[in-house]
Amino acid sequence: MGYLGGFLVTLRQHGYRKKVTTEYSGGRVWRRKKDDSRDRKIDKPERLHGRHVLNRYEDGMEKCIGCELCAGVCPARCIYVRGRDNDPDNPTSPGERFGFVYEINYLRCIHCDLCVEACPTEAITESKLFEFSFTNRQDAIYTKDELLVDDAGHPRQLPWEDWREGEDTHTSGWMRATAPSGDAGFEGVVSWSGELGHGVRAPEPVQSERDAEDN
Amino acid sequence: MTPRLPAVDPMLEGGLLWAPLLVVLVKVLVVFLVGLVATMLMVWFERKVIAGMQNRIGPNKAGPFGLLQTLADGTKLFMKEDLIPERADRFVFKLAPYLAFVPAFLAFAIIPLGGDWSNGKAGMVTLFGQQTRLQLADPPVGVLFALAISSIAVYGIMLAGWSSGSKYPLLGSVRASAQMVSYEAALGLSLGAVLLVAGTLSTSGIVGQQVTLGDWNVITTGFVPFIVFLIAATAELNRPPFDLVEAEQELVGGFNTEYASIRFALFFLAEFMNTITMSALIVTLFFGGPQPVSIGSTVLDIPFLPGALEGTVWLLLKVLVFLYVYVWFRATLPRFRYDQLMDLGWKLLIPASLGWFMLLAAQRVGNRAGWDRWTVTLVTALVIVGAYALLQAALKVSRDNRERDGAGF
């Protein structure tokens, strides 16, 4: 009866209580009963490409130096940067120049992360937030003010953004997979500068150790 | 059994009166509405069950348990832009959805939907002082009507694909016509066994004879016609594993690729309505329709329910089983390849149902003539084996010929 064995498989699965579906938004049950256990989202991968943030150094200085490399590398041409010379008495960034205008058009951004890779100062990184459904074109263009982290080093949370726990804590630090240019020799070596609110991020674990942990 | 030709409904005999007319109108309305609502629930049921079989949750957002999901989908389809391709045959393109939709509802008209079958009441109930059956129409040709109507539904699919002026729908409709014509034969032949045993074509007559569990046609015809009918019906409905007509992976969307908006909704509706109708037809033909389940003289009576409603409940339960089976098929079986489909239809189902029909017919003739039952069986079996050997020989010859000609299959 080899032909009929398959029918039992599906029938058994129907009796199986455990579901693989994550109830994404909780639905009407959640809205009516405010039962937060229904409003679940799966944990996002560490290297998810979400909405960008502009980082600051631990002393509060902006990391962006207005070099426009991100704008140059952007395949979607969604980044607009204009640099300006720092005021010597009251500098915005540690270098000579700073990003005076910094805009990202999220109607065009494809979240490829090339800007993050191009950035020489790790000024632009990506958070894990991808649920930000703005309702007009003006909101789609994020200005420097909206992208820059606040004084505690956390990303600004705009009204239409659905931030969940953990999405703003690791805005960077995972951006370089194992090491710059993939050289395994840099595994376990901190290769990015400190950040406001977070300090120096822990180094990425050695790939082989991570693999052993996962398996 | 009266010798005269029975009228479509006994209450219509002797002149047309207002009350019978009203009853018929109410029945039409009820059957139509029940059909629509049942289709809506069927879509929900299918999605929910198949989700369960795949360890998913299924629709659960719109309405309680997601019951209104179909309504939401339907409303969305209504709002969508109605597209007609440039190269389509406009008239036929517009006509085709109705050719699929109307037969789906027409076939439902002959299904006995309930009634009081206890104590030989033959499903009669009293409505507005009229003795009637809970069935929209009970024509003397009932089952043939269902077959004829289901053949018309082929036109809907065929013309839809043809008139789209696009190649994938055309391929889908070519498959549809070939498949449905092939399986119609197996469907009709397996039905023949039931008609032979029942001796009537009227659906209420067929139901009326299946009083106890042992009288059910699935047993009196010996299972084989039922299995053939179930498989052929699945193919006739274009449901998985026989959904080559709309094989998404091969044909984009099959015959309905170019359809959008309400026209697409009509095809969708017709498909699910046909599933319900076919399940109800299987129950009517093989499982006693709205007859309560009774073993010997013990009737499984549903307590606290008037007899007139009990039939409907039984029918619903039995139909639900088959709807589940159809969904189960879909969740379990992968799609047939085209040559496998044709092989199954022509080389297995049609010979099997034909042979079984012959066996039953021989038994009947033998019984009437008083021949020895076992001799009759033996002779029929020998003839069937001989015929099967001939069939295999014929297949082998044609296969050898093909191979000699260099065809690759």
C-alpha cells in the first residue's frame, strides 16, 4: 500500500498542533483583547539590512565627514550628501569637513548596504528596522536630522516606524562579515571605532566557532 | 412506482397555483443563496484544512476564525480593473465565465438537499400546505442532467482559454477539453453501475432506495464504481492532482491567465461550487444522500431535531467528508504528468468501469434467469481477464510500433 502512505502523512500533520507560522501582527484578536502574545515577530537576523542610522563617536562628534562616497556608490542614487568645512572653534566632526546635508530617499533605497561598505568612518550603518510605511513622498526622504542618532546614541524613532526591541541596539558592529575584505586574519579583532551610547562593539566571533555553536 | 411519467415535482400536478409557484421561487432563492454561501465557506474550509496539513494557521484575520476572508477577497476582486486583452475575442471572452458559472449552479438543482426520509416518507415535507421535496427540481432524467450540465462547464473553460488570444491560456484550454472529455467517459460508465442497480435516473429515487447502510450503492455496486467515480470526478473538477488545466508552474495560470476582476471571481466561484456539487452528487449516488445512517433496522436518529431538518444535517455531514477528501487529495498528491493522466483515464478507469458494469449486468441477467450465481461470476471474470489481456496486447503492439517509428515514449 505504498501509494496510500502519503495520505497518512498529511492526515497526521493535520492533527499536529504545533504551527510554523508566526502570527505576524496579532490580527483582530490582538486588537480586541490587547493580547501581546499574539503580536509576535520572528527574531531578525543579525545582519539584516534595514533603515539607516548616522552614528556619532563616543564624545558626541558626528562620524560623517561628508566625503560623498556613499552617494557615489549607491546603485539606486538615493543618497544626497553635501559636505562643508568644519568651524575650527566648534567642529561637528573630528575631521576637516562634515556632512552638512544628508538625505536618503527611501522610495528608491534598495537596502543593498553598499553605502555602509563604502563609508571610510563607519558613519552610516543600518538598523534592523524595515517596517516604516510612510504615507507621503516628503516623509520618504529622511533628512540628516532624522537619520542621526540622538544624544544617548539611539536612532530617532519616527511616528510611522514600528520599532521592536533589539532593532536599535545593533545598528552596527555586524556590518563587516568576518573582517575587512573578508580576510580571516581579522577574525576576533575589533575593526570599527567606538560609538556614542555603545562604546566599542565586541568583535565578531571567529566564523568557525560560530558555525560550531550553530550546529 | 406508478407507470406514468412522473412530473418534475408532485405538487405541480393539476394546474398551476400560486402556492406551488411561491414554493418553487423560495426554493430557487434558497438553493442559489446556499450555493453562494457554501462556496464562500468552502474556500475558507479548503484554505484552513490545507493550512493545517502544512502546519500553517491559514486565514484568521477577517472575521471569526477568518471566515470572512473569502468575502474580503471577493470584494477586492469586484473593485479591480476589468481587463480584456487586445487580441481577445471580446464576445466569447465575456461569455465564458458565465458558461462556467451557470452550470455549476444548475447542477446543484437536482441534489436532494434534505427532507424526512424516516418511515418511508420518501423525503416529502410540507411547505405552505404543499407536499414537496427539499430539492429544486426532480426531473426523471436527474443524473443525466447532471452529466450534461457538467459537460457544458467544459465549454466555459475551453472558450475562456481560446478567446484570450494568448498562448498559455490556449494550452490550458486544450488540456481542459482533452482531460474532461476523457474522464467524462469514465464518469458516465461508473455512473452506469449505479443506474443499473437503482433502476431509475431520478436522484430522489436513487436516494430513496438506499435506506440502510447495506443498501448504499457504494456497497451494492461493489466499491469499484465509487472509486472510479471519485477519481474521475476529481479530474472533471480540475482539482489537484488533475489540475493540469491551471498548472501554475507550467502555464502561468492556465485558462484563466488573462482574466481579472469579477470574471476571474466567477471562474473561481464556479470551481468551488462544482466541487460542492460533485461531493453532493457522490453522496447522493453512493452514500444515500440525506438518508439517515441506519444499520439494519436501527436508525441513528439525531435527537431534538425535527425529521424534516434531519436529512439536511445528514447530507451536510456526508458532503463535508467528501469536501475534506478533496482537500486531502490536494494536500497529498503531486500533479499528474499529461501522459500519465491520459493513461490513467483511458487505460485504467474506462476499462475498469466498463468491465465492472458488465459484471454487474451479467449478475442481474443471471439472477433474473435463475442461472447459477458462481458460474455467471466465473464466466464474466474470464471474459474480463480475456478482454484485459487483449487490451494489454493492443497497447504493446502500439507501443512497439511507436518505438519502431522512433517516438521517444
